[in-house]
Amino acid sequence: MSSSLFKITVVQHWLYNCWIDADGNPCGEGEAGARFVASRKVKAGTPGSAKVTKKSGKWYGRVPGQKKPVPLSPNKVVAQQMVAKLTVKAGLASAGISDPFEEHRRRPLAEHLKDWEAVLKARRNTDVYVEMKVGQARKVIDACRFVFIADFSASRVEAALAEMRCRPRFGTQTSNHYLSAVKQFTRWLVRDRRAAENPLSHLEGGNVRLDSRHQRRELADDELARLLDAAHAGRPVRGMPGRDREMLYLSSVYTGLRASELASLTPESFALDGSPPTVAVAAAYSKHRREDVVPLHADLVRRLRVWLAGRPARQPVWPGKWAEYCWAGAMLKSDLKAARAAWINEGEGAAEQEVRSGSDFLAERTADGRVIDFHGLRHTFITRLVKAGVKPKEAQALARHSTITLTMDRYAHTGLHDTARAVESLPSLPPSRPESRPQPMKATGTDAVGLPPVCTGFAKAVDTGRSPLMPVETFKGAESGQGGDSGGDRNHPILKVFAPDRGGMMPADTNGEGGNQAPRFSQPLSFSALRTQLLAP
């Protein structure tokens, strides 16, 4: 293999003891920025340059299928391994066996990110979504200093995200979003046949509950009423009049639609005369990329009929860019501030106003760190469903969630007063005093005290006209001497007690005149022994 390695002859041109300018070109001694050098490699044909012939520093080798020698490595051992690998690769390629990922491994990740961005746009994702996902993945890649696909390392991604979480507004939830974006990018690399495996597939997000920096809350009924009043009477915000903002908040609380979904609605989206009345969100604007049809409350339908009258067809009922970025939250925040200020000013005196100022009523952020933003209106919708006694499966369907856990754990909020009412619904405690407890019934003197064990049940009848096994019965009119079947109604069967003073198996008259006879036993018998004696010939 060593015979295939060689060094080529290299021809260079050099200047010795010369002056060069700031760009490294030869110049005169008196020019500005000129400096003196002992030697300088220059281009061929440079005046005063000397031609130098020497051996190359790298080893070269010949690979089957390539006409020109291939540059390898200055180290001869490494060059031998390289030329052997290239020779094997050329042999496999000639047989139709090649590495499909080789070309993509040579391309920088920046080019792959551009291709992924184009794919996301081709899938008809919104521009905001594409910009967010690609931006998050790019930030993780830049923080880890990845250049090529082979540079991906799960441990470096974890370390970079841990460093990001030290920032003031970068919590665990945000870290999970960044991790999800870069994992989505690496999954696409595998599916698009650009990488053989996903090096980040085993990474999992952190526990949001251990580092909850943006915990949303719901609006109480009185808070919601004051917010709607403040919005109705408020000045336009981002070009949206107060009445339109009131209907926007009301529609969000009674449908659970997100800001981007509400911004996509047109008058044709509402079917107010349907049974039931509904509003439809097109698949292009739904989070799950499917058409969602949501039923409407009767009170909301009455308000919408008046408000939608005269709206231009096929135009958004809430126009503008209010749903982009954080503008919807800023709009809600201004109305919350106005509603809270009006509530505080309603206090009769300065002391009461001071107490109200410290309350969490209509506060954007409560004392325990919970906040209300535009997405909090969706939390309010789901919480109101749960408090109204809606079945969990129906709440999940109205929330359009993939799992019931997401609906109940994250969106349905339960406070102390709610749990207190649940506890009050329990039954009362049982009485604790002995005299108040129910007492067992006392004996009446009719119990069979001191009698030997008895055997009850079916007795063998003497009359062959009847069934072999039958209960001993008395009949109405037996005391008057009437026959059992000759007249009167039949009473309930009476179970006879076997006499203890007769030994063995002896017949005993039931009425003193013969009649039906039943066997009597001096000792109690087991069922198997009783059956043996009854069936004996």
C-alpha cells in the first residue's frame, strides 16, 4: 500500500528582503504602511521573484476512478489509512454500493436549516410558526457551535439549554420549546435521508412544575364582568374599538378559541341559525390543522347577531395584526388595568381603596405569581366547564385537546373554595355516643331457647301420589278435619321441628290421624348422611 503513496513536486515563487504593503503585495520603501520582510511567497511573474522547486508537504495517492492524485495527509501512516478507505469506497461505488449521507455531511447546518424552513412553509404553516421554530433551533445550534451534522451531541445540547435557563426570563417551559424545535429539525434530517440517525431522540424536557415562571389563572365571574365593561367603554387599542374588544373577550371565554383562530374568523364562519349554532375554524388556522366546529352558547348567539350585522363578507371580523407576537396580551392588559382602577376607585374611603389596592382582584399578576393573559381566557373557558359539572370527556372535546390529562391538569383550575364545597357534599358523620347508636332487637320469649339442633327442609312423604321430596305443609281447615286437597286455600309451607325424644327414623303424625308423615331424628345429620337415609330402600 505504501507504494501508492508519493509526494509531488511543487513550484513556488518567493521574494527575499523586500517591502510589502498592508495587503501583502510588494511595494516601495517610501509608501505608506510599507514594512520590510525577509521572505514572501508571491505569484508567478512577480518582478524580482525567485523560482523555488521542492517536494510537497502532504502525501498524495491514486484512487481508482480518479485521474488526478488525491491529497491525503502530511503523516504517512494517516495517509495510508486514508488511501485504503478511499480505495474501498471506490470499489463499492463501482458495484453500486454508496453512502447516501456523504454529500449531506459535507454541507453546513445553515444550508440544512434553510431547506427545513422551506419545507415548513410548503406545509402551509403560518409565518409566525415557521419563524419561531427555525429561530429556536438556530439558537440552540449556535449556542452549541455546531457546523456540520456530525457535530451534533446530546450532552452539548443539554449543557447549552442548562446555561440558557440561568437567564431571567428563560424557564423550563421555554427550554422545552427550544429542545422540541431542535429535535424536530433532527427528525426531519433523518426522514429526508440526510442523516442516518437522530442523536437527540433520547433527550426529554424538564419538569415544568419545578420551575413554573408563567403560571396562568382563570378569571372569576365578577372579574370577567368588570373586564367586559371596561373594554366596552375603553378607547381603541391597536385600532380595535372597545365594543369589538368586548366581543373578542366574550367569544374567547365562551368558545375557548385561541388568538390566531379568532383572528381568522369571518362572518361566514358563524352558523347562528344552525341547530345547534356553531362557529368553524378553518384547518389552515387550527392548531391541529383540521377544521374545528365549536357550538355556541345561546347568550353569545344573541350578542353576535347584533354585532355581526353589517360586517363585510369574507373579511375578518377582528381585522389587524393584534394576534401576532404579544399584542393580544398587551391589549388585554390595558383593559385589565382600567377595570382594576375603576374597581379601586369605587371604594367609599381612602382606607378601603388602600385595602383594595393590595387585593388580587383583576390583578395581572397575583401575590402567588399567577398571571392572566389572553391565553388565560381559554383557561377560564375550560375551568368554567369543569365547575359547571361537564363530563371530563366532553370538556376535552370542547377544549380540542389530545389527552384528558392536558385538559384537567393544566387548564382546569380548582381553588380552595371549590374543594371546600366538595368536602361539604360528603355525608354527615355517624353518631359517636353509645346511646345514640342503633340497638339490636331484644328477645321476645318466642325464640327456641334450649332446643337441640334442628333439621329443616324437605321431608320424605308417605303418599306415593305426590312428589318424592316435598316440604311439609299444613292446609287451611286441617283442624276441622278437611282433607288437604279437598278444599280451602293452601297456606305457606311450615317447616317441622324433628322431635328429640324418638330414636332412629320414626314417622310422626302431623294431625294425629295418620295423614302426611315426616321423619324425625334424634341427632342432627349432615346433608350427605340425611340423603343416604332418605334414599335407602
